[in-house]
Amino acid sequence: MDGAHIVAEARRDSAQSGRRPGLWRLLIETVYVLCVTAVAVWGFYTDTTATILLAVLVSLPMGGPALVGYYMAYGVLAGVSGANPDTVRSHGRCTPSGGCESFTTGETPEWFLHTMDIIGVVAFVAAAVLNVVLLRMLNTTWRNRKESPGHVPW
């Protein structure tokens, strides 16, 4: 019996027994995407470089293009008027009664920071989903080659 017949027989047996072998794969893929999402959310929420780099590492190979896309979006949004001030100035004053006030102008606006956090999380979640799709495509290609009659193993 060759490999194609063994695979066909295994599929027939699993179909007759009512088992769904693809369910475990879907569960593992979902857990992977959720883990990447959690690491990315935590990294951008806490603004820690190490955690964001961990999100890149966990979402490789598509995490590399996601990181490049993130910085491209950063550059585009930084060009919006008021998004990236040239200087930051701080000054303060105190009253004779002892009350003090401080003022800071020129900080990066909150909308810019929150938008970039959202873009970062979406980029790494998309990278994880694309990794799953890529792995499924490679798995299908490998299976089709393995089941073809004239298959020669590498």
C-alpha cells in the first residue's frame, strides 16, 4: 500500500467515526492568534519595546512586514498638521500663597498615540492571521504533492 492509499483510508476512518481532525488545528490556530493579540495589546498598552519586539518575534515571518507597515503608517500620520510638534516647552509659576502650576506645550497629542497603538495591534494580529493562512496553503501544497501518483520525496 502506498502513501496516498494510507492517507485516503485514514480520512475515510475519521469520517466514519465522526471525528473532526480539523477542529484541533482550528483551535491551535485560534490560540496562536489570541496569544499574538495579547502580547501586542500588552506591548502597545505599556509602551514597552521588549514586549512589542516579542510580538514581532512571535508573529514571524509576517511580523517583519507588519513592523515595516507600522512605521510607514507612523510616518504618514506624523505628517498631519499638529501630530508631531517641533519643540516641547514647559514652564511654571507659583503664587505667594504657595500654590504652583506647571504648563507644558508641544507634547505629542493623545489621538496620535492612541491611533498608533491601534494600528500596531491590528498590524500584528493581521500578521498572525496571515501566518495561519500561509501555513494552511503550504500544508495543502505539501499534502497534494505527497498524494500525487508520481511523487518523489525530497
